[in-house]
Amino acid sequence: MFRSLKPGFATISTLIVAACVLGQAQEPRDVTGTWTAELHNGKVFLQVRTSAPTTWNSWSGDWNMGQTFPIEEFSGLPPNDEHFTASTLKFELHREAGNLAFEGAFRDGRGAGLFSFTPRAEYVAEMKALGYNDDLPVWRRFQLAIHDVGPRYIKALAAEGYAKLSLDEVQRARTHSVTIEYIREMKALGYRTTAIDGLVRAHDHGVSPDYIKSLKSAGYSSLTLDELVRVHDHGVSTAYIQELERLGFKNVPIEDLVRTHDHGVNAEFVQQLRGQGISEPTLEGYIRLHDHGIRGAFVADMKAAGYDKLAPEDLVRLHDHGVKPEYIRDLKAQGYKNLSIDDVVRLRDHGVSVDYITDMKDLGIKDLTLDQLVRLRDHGITPGFVNHVRARGFKDTTADELVRLKNGGLWKH
């Protein structure tokens, strides 16, 4: 876990400003830097910062690492005091690769100060005895110590069938929290992958043994690791599966579960539609309704506007054409009542707005049929054109005459 901490008190700030960093041309014998930490729920959220040695050409600038440790791994820290305060304190973290010594201060469970890493002399020989002949300068040993990579973990991996991993693979598995317990639990559930990267990916994506067990209990017992990763990444939980089952959708194929969840179809959405009398026999039907913006409130508003027997296809058509309940109500207020869906959609598609109808009425052009409204709008007969026509002496023009005048080019003269 990576976490930036801001203790915010003078003693800690002074310690950080006074921190030692590496800058020697030769390989140093230890590593020094600064640390910040926070105590919470029996864990230490630790962040360390140091500078890479000038001889380490693969990195430049400061190096930061943040990780969560069980508090019992540290000697010198109280086990159950989230509000721990101390003006001066020393504590240590012992690893096979070496020892990290911390000094500084804590206030209300948050601390900061300086650290130093001293490598353990026997570590290199122990790693070589296991077949790891990698170059292990103190900087690399410091990183391995932080992540607790050593003979114990390597031997435990070998005992579980991962005996010929590179040091980078071992470190990657360790830093991604692939513990021996995780490996054993996954194997017990039938996941005996030959490549450690498969477990690393599964763990990174939140695929835990408990998650797998929950899916198995829901009837999904033969998913591959890749499928588990995909299902988890898309938010498909056992609770979601059970929701769909209660709605009548059982034994849904895993890809359909992912698709349904991705499109936002959940129990609340389905129940709201069913409450308005809109029901689909398949999840695909609900996906289509959701994708086209059909919600329970839209159905209820359409009912209130007088359309209480709409089929799902009718709702989709109305919504896709931008027909809103208020448009229908406003048309009724203008005298256009009991319109069919085709009529409402036609008016909307041809740009016949309620404001247009009102403007034409204000000019004395009243009682227009739907066909006349559409024809006038299609021919660009605007209130401005009507005023222009009347200014030219054409006073009592009908809808057909207005169209004839417009087509005849009166607007241009």
C-alpha cells in the first residue's frame, strides 16, 4: 500500500530536513534516508525515501517505497496504540538481507525520521547456495530487505512447485503479496498454474480464495484464472448473481453476467420497470432498454401524459426521437390531444416545437392540422417570414399560400 503521510510537527520536520542521502561515487556500505509512518489496526503504513547511489545507472533521483507491514514485524513499536506519541524513538525491522534501523518521533500515531540499512554479511552466500548468482550490491540488498525477499520465501516457493524462478520473478511475487498461504489456498481450489505471473495477476486484480469460493457456491466452479480476473474486474459479485436469480435469471453464462453488469442492469433497474408494467423475458431486453435510456421514471411520466399502454419498443422509439413527457403535455395544452406515437414522433422529427405552434397562433395562424404544421416547418415558414409577407401586402394568407410564396422566392425580394 502506498501512502503519503504529513505528520506536521516541528521535530519531525527537522529530522526530515536533516536526512542523509547517498551521493558517494563508490559503493556505500549502508543505505540511509527518511521515513514516515502511520499506525492503524495493528499495521504500520510505512514509506521510505532515499537517493539511488551514483553508481547505479538504472535509476536517477529519489527512490520511494510505500508498504503495509504487520506491526509485530517491528521491534520497538507498541502493538496496540494507534495514538502512540514519543519525542524520540528507535525501532528496527530485521530481514534476511539485513537490518533497517529507524529513529525519529511519533505523535498521535504518525511518525517520521531517519533510517539506515545495514546489510547482513551471510545473505549473499545464502542466495548463491540457492542458485542466485545475481550481482547483489548493497542497494539491491536494501530493496530485497524492504520486500522481505530471502531464502525462507524462496525455499517455500520451491516447495510449492516454483523452484526455478529468477530473482526478479521472486521479488515481483513478493512485492505483489503472493504469499505462500495464497498459493496453497489457490492450489486447494484447483488453480495450480505453472507460471507464478498468473498468480501475481490474479492477486493484483483482487481474485482471492474467498471470491473464488463464493462463485463456486453460486454455480460457477470451472472458471479459469483469466475468467476470474475478468469477472472480478467487471464488478460481478456473488450478491449481483443472487440479485439476478431472484429476478428469475438463473444459470446465466459468465460472459452474459459481465455484459449485463457493464451495461448497468441491476435489480433496482429491473424492479422499477416491472413496477411500471414493463417486463422483458431476457437480460438482453433489459440491456437494450437501459442503453436507450428507459427508466422507471420515464415510463411513469409517459403514463401520466396519457400513454399508459406502451410496449418496450414504443418506449425506445419515443426516447430515441427525443419525445419527452412534457412535450406531449404541451402539445395537449395547444389542443393536440390523443395523438398517436407516430404523430408525436413525426412532429418531433420535423422540428415542430410548442414554441413554434404558439408563435404561429400569435400571428393568427390557428387550428393548423398536423400535416400543415409539418409542411410549414419543412418549408421554413417562420414567424419572421410571415411578418415579411404581411409587410408586402399579403394579409390573410393560408398555410398553403405561405408555402407557395416561400417557394416562389418572395423572401428574396
